[in-house]
Amino acid sequence: MKILHALRFFIGTPLIYLLPSLLGWGLDDISGYFAAAPRFAYGVLVGLLGLGVAFQGLIAPEGIRGGAGEKEKRVARQTVVKIVIILVMYAGLIFLPFADRRALAVWTGADMVRWVGLLFTGLGFGLVLWSGIALGRFYSADVTLQPDHHLITTGLYGVLRHPRYLGVVLITLGLALLYRSWVGVAALLPVLGVVLFRIHDEERLLHRTFAAEWEAYCRRSWRLLPFIY
């Protein structure tokens, strides 16, 4: 059964991260999409992410699906924010390649920018994947707490309190650069605002729940960027 779940996660990953981009680019020119080396490399990167998610499905599937959490501790407004983030993600995955193919609001002759974007995207994927494995059953797509919740403060979480959200920011910037989009780069600011709003609510909940333990953790860790914030 675990193997079947892992296979499902592997197949689902390109459906989430690659298929919308191909639809945005245009299914009449799939070869054109992959003709640019950075876009081809993005397809390979999504395949590698699929393998990582499949592995996660074997060892920590809760970190993919996310638990429902305790209803009385759920921050209701963040459920709306979650939906907005998902819709914006899919809109970006479709619009950015659409604009790239048609040279709408893009840099010209920007292959190096594309490769930098691919690097950021890969780092973002890695952070999201790793955080899901590290959190395991304590992960939730909503801002809430799981039964018998405790703080995860080891590994990367010993340095950063929100590596998953840093991953989201890096993916947003990375895809904008990969598709050389001015619009995508400009969208980074509102995305960052939404992420910070979500972090604010999450940290309030954690502070109320863990009090002194949370305060001690905050003193030895950074919120989003090491040595900066």
C-alpha cells in the first residue's frame, strides 16, 4: 500500500508543478517549451521533486497531506489565505509560461536569469520537501496545532522557524526569473506580505500554546532569513 501511495505522489507532482506550465505555454508547442535548456532543466527538477515526494510518502506521508488539527485552535482566517495562496500559485504556473512564449513583460536575452531562477526554485522545492519530512504528523496546511503537538527545533528548524515559507518565497522568485517575467518579480512583494501575515498568526498561536519554550526558541533562531530576519 505504501508503494502505491508513493507512486501516486510521484505522478501527482508533475501534474501540480509542470502540467499547468505546459498548458500556459500551449500544448501545440511542447517541444518549444523544452527547447530552452533552463525550461527543460525545470522539467527534470520537477521529476526529481517527484522522487523526493515519493520517498516522503514512504517515510512521512503526513507531511504531504497534512493533518486536520484541533478545530478549537485553528486560525479561521488563514484557511482563506491558504486558498488564496493555492489559487495564486496555479495562476502563476499558467501565466508565467504563457507570457514567456509570447514575450509579454519579459527580459530579452536572459538565459543567465533563467538559470538563477532554476536554482532558487530548486532550493525552494528542497525546503518545502525537507520541512514536510521534518514536521511529519505535525504539519498542516492550515494554521492550527495537532493533538499532542510539540515544537520541532532540530535540523534546519534549529536555525529557521519557518523554512517552508522561505521555500514558498524562493519558488515564487525562482519561477518569475525562470520565465524572465517582470510581472512575476513584482508579484513577489504581495506574496511576501501574505507569507508574513501567515507567520504572524502562526507565531501568535505557538506563543500562546508554548509560552516560555517558544520564547526561548525564538531567541536562538531566525524567523525567515538567517542573520537578517
